[in-house]
Amino acid sequence: MMRVDVTVDEVMEALEAVVDPELDEPITDLGFVRSVILDDRGVTVHLRLPTSFCSPNFAYLMASDAQDALRLIPEAGEVRILLDEHHDSDKINAGLAADAGYRGTFGVEAVDSLDDLRRIFRRKAHTAAMERCIEKLLKQTSLGVDDISSLILSDLPKGPEKSALLRRRIGIGLSVCPAGRVFVDDDGKPVPRDAVPLRLRFAKSVRISMEGNSHFCRGLLATRYDDTDGPVPRIYDTRTTSITARRVS
């Protein structure tokens, strides 16, 4: 039997890199990771969502990304991802266990490919990230709307907003060259000066929608689950090869 030497920190670091596809936030920050169990076979992660009727394609994408992230950890052993209390839990969990893929899991219900869905969400995240960077400059500098079309990446100050934008550009295959234009469409083409106001309003609406959905989901999750008995995720280490089999909370 393979020795399962993965640490809790390694598991959590991998899960922190998994984002909710629609909200573009780590599933750990959102409270979607319910528990992590380490045993002699490997790692089992239970996921949860704000409601039982959250979109199945969002749910599958999140669970699939979590599975992929944990499988990259050396000596993690068998990785088991289980989605709890969702109306398609049985179907999604069976598909993940069988490595059936998105279409193999949902069959004729899978209208779009998983790559198509991922691309849509990544483009939305990029749009919101652009707007955050530009809005910050508009508020903190003398920059005007007429200057936006000529902004290049090197004009953006260092910080979390710029770092997020660069990650999002990489995620949709755009250049991060310092001389690249900041305000671009989904294909990386600069937005013309006369089209900036309308496109900027659209980008703001995308950003506000994502942030509003995030707030809404957090509220639904808090209403659905009582976490007063301790923080999530609950972490259990039951490996017989450990110095002591223990629960870490």
C-alpha cells in the first residue's frame, strides 16, 4: 500500500487554489469545503453549497477542479471528492469517482463542454478584474475616462488588484507584457476610445453582479448550515501510520 504522506497544509494549499467558477473566489474562503479526511488510502474531501439546487454545472466544475488540484500532490494517495446534499450529488459523485468527465457524468444534459463553461467564467473574472484596476485609478489619480483606452499594464500600480488581473489574463490566454493595453475585450483587442464608457459600464455591472452573488451565497450558506460548533473545514487524520490518529479542529 502506498504510504500517504500528504500533510494537512498541502491539502489546504491545494484547495485554496480552487475557485468557485461563478464567484471567482477560493472555495475555502467561501466555506464550501466541509471536511477533509486523511486515512491510509488517501484524502477525502466533502464539499457543500449554499443550496441543494445550485447549478449542477457549477457544482461539477468546482468538484472536478478540487479533485484535479489534490491529485497533483505527491503521495496523496487516492483522492475522493464528495459533494454533499445537492440534488445531483449522487450523479456528480459517481461521475468523479469513475473519471467519467463532464459529458460522461451528465450525458445529454451536458449542453456545453466543460472547457466552454470554464472559458465563460474566466472571461467574466477577467472583465471584473479589469474594472477593479481601472476604478481604483479613477478614484486615486487624476486619470479620466478618456485616458483609459491608452492605459498599459505598466501604468498599473503594484497590488492585489493588478496581481489578480495578470492571473486572469493568463487564465484566458492573454499577454501580460508590460506594454499591453489594460482595457481589452475577451479576445485581447484594445477597446476603442469611443467605446470605453459603454464597455466600462458593462464591466462594472459584471463586477457588481459577482460581488453581489458572493454576498448572497455566503448568507444562504450561513442560513443552511450551523457552524457554531467550530470552524470549517473539519479536519480528521485517521492514518494508522501517523504518530497518533487524531482529529484536528
